[in-house]
Amino acid sequence: MKLVTAIIKPFKLDDVREALTPLGIQGLTVSEVKGFGRQKGQTEIYRGAEYHVSFLPKIKIEVAVPDDVVEQTVETIVQAAHTGKIGDGKIFITPLESVVRIRTRETGDSAL
């Protein structure tokens, strides 16, 4: 099993969620986060004054998937979140040692 963590632009969340549904992914966790990469923030104007925003709003999606659908999950997220502009985000894939469904005590892939 793997944990796929994607950092994407906020307006792409619905596109990514809708694209993951046909893969049989039944659950994901979404967090509103702030950060920067190569963008290094941006300059905005508020009431005529310019100011620099160092941390940009992003969405972090976390989804646990069986090993056999990791590549398909990553490709689906890439296609749905892609705009071609700087700041599209990143995807991190980390191994999951174990998963336990609290209600039924199922473990492993069946707990996903």
C-alpha cells in the first residue's frame, strides 16, 4: 500500500476528486495548506498598496491506495490538476506499513 499526497491549486480540487472516483477510490483527505516552491510567493495589491504574499494557498490531498493502482492514481491526479503554469504542485508517494479500519478492525488493503 502507498500514501499518495498531492499538493495542488485550490480551484483544481473538484476536477481531481471527480477524476479519482472512477478508479474506485472511496476516500481521501483534503487539507487547506499554504506554501511555496519555485513560485516564491506573489505580489498583490490591496487598497492601492502593494504587498508580497510569501505563502500561497494550496490544497493537500492524501489518499491511501493498494500498490496495483498507484501509477494510475498518480497519472489521474497529474492530468486533472495540470494547468501548464508554475505552481501546479507536486505528488509524493510514501509506503504505508499498515492500515486499520477502526469500526471493523480490518487491516491492509481491505481497510482501504
